[in-house]
Amino acid sequence: MRIKTLLTGAAFAGFAMIAASSASASTCIGSCGTLGADGNVSAPPVGPTYTYVTTSGGASGAGQIAGAGGTNGSEFLTSSFSANSGDLLDFYFNYVTSDGSGYSDYGFAELLTSSLTHVAWLFTARTIPSGDTSPGFGLPSNDSTLIPATTPIQGGTTWSPLGGYSGTCYSSGCGHTGWIESQYTISDAGNYVLRLGATNSVDSQYDSGLAFAGVTVGGNDVPLSAPEPASWAMMLGGFGLIGGMMRRRRTAVAFG
């Protein structure tokens, strides 16, 4: 039986501190990394490697959409990049989840100004037994165009960033979306950042993650570099007061 995990005030305080920090360099809250083809997640269409965020080893309160809730998660904030009016923002993503019906985890990509003001939801994706994962039910609609437009979940959860839940499934709806392209035309010239995240929706079990790659603006690459040490120090300080979370084990169902 699963139990809900409650967020602590310290988690929100730590998240707010990171969000208010400078967006001049890439930052990570929780667990992020870089991989190539791994299990059911193939190499992206634009190269051999991708960046990812995962709820496995995530931080309380991170990787969330305001009002959508969640327990623990991870998020990646790119360094600031400039764009002209009419520039195309383009990238690929792959949502992966070992959690199914009743515990619908989610992932997203959000465009922000360099001062961290919301501009657009490039996509939202949420676990669902059948039909399109994106836009995620109960989440903001997509402001971008997705290619392909249909986003059903595909079977298979073998992916090392899911940690101990790699290759498992809780109920129906587990799997991965495969690589999906997101395209968005920027209206106003300025400086921007991307925020990409994934969160456990109801408890902290049966993890989910988001792989992403090939971010370009107006045909120019946006670096997806590892966070600088100062960012990690801020993260550790912000979440140092978070209490432990209660867990109960559930029976894992093998899922190839």
C-alpha cells in the first residue's frame, strides 16, 4: 500500500532560494546527469548524448509546476541565452516513468525570462494508462508544437536514472514516450532560460524522469553543461533542513 509524503516548509524555502538566484549559469536541483543510449531510452535524434533529470535522488519540492503538487523531484535550469523576435526554440525530450495509474508523475519544460518570469509552457507530460501523455491532464496546455503531435506511452522502463525502479512498473501507464520534438517561436527579443523538471506526484516511490537534448534558438546551440560548484553549494544549503520522508514498500512488477 502506498502512502502520501508531505512536503516540509524547509523544502519550499530551499526551492525559493534557488529560483531567486542568478540564471547566468546552468543549475540543478536534485539529481541531473548526462547519458547516451541506455536501456529503453535511445540516443536522441541530434547526437549521441542527452541531459536528464530524475526523481530518483530528487529533492523535496523540486521539479514542480505551481498548483500541480508533488513530493520530491529534480529540475535543470539552463544558462541564460539571447533570442531575437521570431527565433525558433527547438529541442527534443523523452518522458520516462515507472509509476502508473493513481500515482501520475509528471515532467515539463518551461520558458522563462532571465529574471525567471514565466513566458510559456513548452510541454507538460503526465503518466496516463492510454492516450496522449502531453499535455498532461490537470497541467498547463502546451504553448509549443510537438512533433509527432501524438504522445502515447511506449512499453519499457529500463533506464538507469530510475535507480532501483528501472525495469519495474506500478500499475498501467508505465513506459517512455520516445523522442519528441518541441518547437516554439519566441515573440519578443530578450534573454531567456529553460527550466526542465520531473516530479513524483503523490509519494516518493516508483520514479520518473525526463531526458532532453539538442536545444537550439535561432539555429544556435544552448549549452546543457553540468551545474557549477556554487550552484550545488546553494542547493545543499537550501535543502539541508529537510526532514526524512516516510516510505512503505510496494510489490514491484517486472516490466521490460
